Amino acid sequence: MKKLLLSFALSLSFFFSFSQVKSGEKLVFSGAYNMSGIMTPLAQITMSTETVTTAKSSYLHLSCEAATYSKWDSFFKIRDLYESYVNPSTLKPSLYKRNITEGGFSMTEKYIYKPDGKTVKSTSKVKNRPENSKEFTIGGTSQDVISILYKLRTLNFNAFKIGQTSSFTVVFDEKEIPVVLKYMGKETISSGNLGTKECYKISIAARTKVLKGTDKNLIWLTADSKKIPTLIKFSIPVGIGQLSLTTASGI
């Protein structure tokens, strides 16, 4: 059970795909995992955006929170928070933060992007261990896992042909991970409080051990200018799961 829920938590990082991003948006999902042939709800995932203004700049604050439902906390309690502070126009990140508690494991991590856009100062701390700091270089278009996934919603899928792909690079755990999206057409999907929506169906492949299979990791985005994620299906080493939109507000 613990390995199952840990893999579930790790997989969340690669699926939250969010378009014309605006402040005040809030999306709530129910995360479920296939247990003995039954898709069982395990956690709530909440994604939100807000404007943050400092003395020098204004940022769009992107956050993603994941928490197991209380009845599962005794098995493997998850309380994860991912945050990214980005330029409101370009979605280029300036600061990324991760604070995770998963069972008995906890970790904090922070990336500060230097002005050159290719150097990142990383600070991380695992429970009961000394803090680590380092600098590493990234490609000029690489972004953290939160900001790049919001940026995916700016793609014009109406211009894509079925089978067409688009490539990105995610920075996660101080490593660059190639990600490839493949457009698979449109389908009508039940979309929480939004009702039934026509959606773009997208396959996601990443060079990571977290995600498994070909065209088994899928996301459906509403086929409109907002591109709200409504359903996400994923395959991980210990099984399959899904995230289903329950409520969307401020969109």
C-alpha cells in the first residue's frame, strides 16, 4: 500500500496540465487508483493561481496541493505542495518551491532562477539531514514541473493533426526530463461542474521510470480557449490511476 501511494504521489507531478492562464483560477480533482479492479478515490488535488506583487515585480503564483483523504492517512499520509512564481505574460519561472510529506518522509526544495535563464540555485533539505545547496545549468527553454505544465495550455491544438507531437523539457529533482506530447483527436468527457465537454485528447510520454506504457498516460483538455484539464489517466509501475475534475471556478 505504501509503495502504491508513493508512486501515486510521484505521478501527480507529471500530469497536472493547465491555457490562457489567469489569476483566481481554482481546479479541484479527485485522485483515484485501481485497487482490485475498482477505481478507488485516494486523494484530493487542488490547483490554483493568484497574482503576487513585490516592490520590483508582479508574478503569477501557481500552486498545486495534494492530500490523501483522511481515511487513507493511517496507511500513507500525503500532504504535498508545489509552487511556481512566473512572469504573467511568458510564464517563465523565477522561483519554484516544493514541500512534501509522504508517510514518514518529508522534504523541502527551492529553485531560484538566475537572470540568465540557464542557471538555477537549488536548496533542498530531507528530514533529519543537513541542508544541501548547489547550482546547475539548464536549457534556455526548460521550466519547472508546475510552470511548464500550465504553459502547455497555451498550445493551439486546433492546428495539430492527429498523431502530431510537441516536445518540452521539465526540470525535476535537479534533472532535465524530456517530455513528448502527442495529439490524439477529440472526445466528449464528463467534466465535473462544467458538465459534458468536448475535449482534446493528449498522450504524454516522459523519460522517467514513474510513467509506463505507450499512449497509456493521457490527459483531456476542454476544446476551447481555456483548455481546462478534466480527466487524466496514468500508468505507473504498480498499476493505473486517474484524476477527475470535480469543480472548476474562477475560469
